[in-house]
Amino acid sequence: MIEIVSESRCVACNRCVSVCPTNVFDSVKGGIPVIARQDDCQTCFICELYCPVDALYVAPDSEAVTGVTEEELEREGLLGGYREKVGWGKGRVPVAKHEYLYQLSVRSGF
Ligand code: SF4
Ligand code: SF4
């Protein structure tokens, strides 16, 4: 479930507002978006993927709010962590190019 919009990182581009399929965020004039309907989050990670500055954190738990803080996420390097793992963003390797996926395809016979 979406947990954090980082005030220190967000550049108010409102991409998360646009891409969320369940309209979880509200844009704020002159400010950063707010999580307005957290219960509607589908834990799809799309907002995190599209955030250009890794300012979002979607927790893998789709049923409950974990209550994680931005400080904890910064410490663990987890803000935008899903996006980083998928390889979106400048200087990252897309997951489709990872060696293990190639090996998996070889083993699968594809
Ligand atoms: S994880 Fe998906 S449903 Fe949840 S806020 Fe982000 S885009 Fe919306
Ligand atoms: S996509 Fe990221 S930078 Fe843009 S408004 Fe949302 S949280 Fe902020």
C-alpha cells in the first residue's frame, strides 16, 4: 500500500496523480500531492515506477498500513526501491536485461 510521499524529494510534477489507476492522490496547488484515499490503493507500484525522483514508497503489504517513516526508508535506501529494482531511471539496468532473466529463458527453452 502507498505509504509515503517524501516532502524532501518530491518536485510536484504530479505524475503520480495522473498514473494512479484508482485516484489515490490529490494534487495540491502550490504544493506536493497528498495521499487522499489510501484505502483505494491496489499496491500496483505504478506511481513509484513513474516518480522521476524516487519520492514514493509503496509497501508490499496490500492489506494494512505499516506505518514506516521516511527516516527509516532513507536509512534503508527503500524510497523508490521498487523502481530501482525494476531498473527504471537514469543509469539503471532494465530488469529485462539482467543476466538471470536470460539464464531463466535459456533454462525454460524460450
Ligand atoms: S500503488 Fe498503484 S494504486 Fe497505489 S497509489 Fe500507487 S499507483 Fe495508486
Ligand atoms: S511523481 Fe514523485 S515527484 Fe512527481 S508529484 Fe508524485 S511524488 Fe512528487
